[in-house]
Amino acid sequence: MPALGAGELRRYAVRRCEHTVVVTALSVSAVVVVLLTVGFWAFFVHTFSDPGSPALVGIRIDGDAVTVKSGQCPQDRVRRVEVWDSDCPRPSM
């Protein structure tokens, strides 16, 4: 291989430096994109699995029967239901 002159050596060094900068920038960008993707995924999974507001409840009254419908997870269980007339005072606990 022939010896490189000063100008060729300088151009080679500059190209090598530019190559290193580009590869480093692409690597850092890829890591940032992956971290942002994981962060957004975790945020949305947390938001959708644990809603901050109470669920909507549907109520229907047919004569003496009161039907209440509410969405819940399959593992949840309804433990107690309280129903009172709005004209009467609320029962004390």
C-alpha cells in the first residue's frame, strides 16, 4: 500500500471523525426512541388498567325492582350494595 500524503491523511482522518459522529448520533437516537416507546407503552398500560375516574353505572327501576349495572373486572366481586330513597335520610354507618 502506498504511503499517504499529508492532505490524504487529513481527509481520511476527517472522514473517520465524521463517520464516528454519525454512528454515535444514530446510536443515541435509536436508544432514545426505544426508551420513549417503552415509556409511552408503560404510561398507557397504567392509564388504561387503572382508570382515575369511577366507572359509569346504569340504574333501572321497574316497579319495586331496582336493577344496577356496572362494569367490573372478572376477578372483582361485589361485596355490598346500599339502596335508599332520596326522601329518607342516608343510613348512618
